[in-house]
Amino acid sequence: MFAVARFTTTSISPWSESELCEHARRALELLAGRPGYLGGRFGVATDQDFDRASGSTPNSVYALVTEWENVGSYRRALSGFEIKMEVVPLLSRALDEPGGFEEIALTADSD
């Protein structure tokens, strides 16, 4: 299964975008140590409007994606004390939308 948490510049307030990136890096470090963790990544949308005057996007969209052996591994990972203290505050700023997904199709070269 994989989990997706999306964030926007407005959803992370009062954090700055650089603070969001630091929190996401730390979250990936902590989650990587949990049983059942298969991988993760954090990125910014590439197909959004760019404001040439300010040199940034008015409301950037970011995604934190993690992969797990199964939904139980994911749920147990979120119950750890350190995760609750450092990762849950990040996830609480994610957009309110479904975030857990079961894989139904993979490419031929996927594990």
C-alpha cells in the first residue's frame, strides 16, 4: 500500500515552505526506521502556475508519498511515540482528502 499526504502553501501556515521541507525530511527519516516501510519521497508539483514577478508559485502543492508492506504496517508506524511527536504534526497540515491507497496495477519491472 502507499500513503499520500498533499500540502499547499496555505495549508502549512504558519510554517514556511522551507520549514515544510525540513519537517518532511525528518518524517521520512523517522518513518524509514519503522517495520514494513518500503520507501518514501517528498516533492513539489511541477505543473503549477509560476509568478514571474515574485519568482515563486502563489500556492505551491507538495506531496509526501510513502510505501508500506501493508496497511497494518502503516498504521502501526503512526502509533510510535516519536512519530506522534514529529510526524503527526506534519500530517495534520495535509489537505483533508483520502491518503491511503491499495495498489491495483504495477509496471512489469516493479517489485
